Amino acid sequence: MAKSSLKHFLIVFDRRTGRQLRLDEFADSSEALRAYEAAEDSKGQDRMIDVVLVGSDSLDTVRVTHSSYFREGLTASNVEEYLRQFALENGLPEFMR
């Protein structure tokens, strides 16, 4: 049986600042899961910190499929303002108050 080429990428992203705090690559899924659980534990109840574990063939693929975690300066308030403006410009009801 051929060994899987799947890699695991742990991303920790601060939505307040729009900055990636951590990016680690793992070949071993058990090790990746342990790191993910530790990162989740360390963030506590902070809902503005995203901890994401992604399986992929390469980091290049992750940069495409999870591109928002690789854009410096993209914050939650930037996204909210963009969505508000989009709704206004397209005659959609305001969905966020």
C-alpha cells in the first residue's frame, strides 16, 4: 500500500488584527491533531482567534482553498464593512446590525 501524500497544516489566525499567528506543517495526522488540540486549548474562549487544521497535498493548495488566512490585514471589521457596503450597493436588506 502506498503511503499517503496528504499533509496537515495547522493555521492560527487572529481576526482582530488580520494576522496569521502560526502556520505549521505535519506529515503525521496524530501529531497534527495533538497540536490542533493544544492550540484550541491555549486560545481559550477567544472567539476572534481561528484555529484550523487542514489536510491537503501542498501548502500552495491551502493558500488557494483557505486564502483568507493568508491575507495580512483582513480583519473581522473589514469583512463586516465590505458586506454592509455590498448589501447597500445591491439593494439587499441589511443583515448585520
